[in-house]
Amino acid sequence: MSDDLPAVDQEVDARGLNCPLPILRTKKALARMDSGQVLAVLTTDPHAGRDFQAFCQQTGNALLGQRAGGENTLVHYVRRR
């Protein structure tokens, strides 16, 4: 995963939601996106890091990076397959 932030086409704010809701909102958003577009997902669930790694591995979408976003927020960058 690169240190550069990818250009984001869409953002989902899933802060305050616990598993499986951040993943479900991600799936819904990705379904409306074109192949190659990048989705940023903001989460506060402490298990979201692992959840997004597993989700991307299972679905074939690329996890471009995961970064701290402040205030206990983790931002996940997912490229649509």
C-alpha cells in the first residue's frame, strides 16, 4: 500500500456503526460505482481494519490503504474491481 492518498470518487461515512454495517454500506456503494473507481470509507469500529482486509480479499476489490483519520477514525480506500 502506497503512502500517497488515492484520488477518491466517493465517500461513505460509517462512523459510529459496528460490524457488519460498515461492510454492508461499502458493498452498496461499490455496486453503484464503475470499475476502477475509488471509495473512501470512514469507520470507528475497532475491528474494521481486519474486516475490510477480509472483505477485499473475498470480493476481489483492491484495498489501496488504511489510514488514521483523527478522532478514532480509520479511513479505508477501496478500488472497485
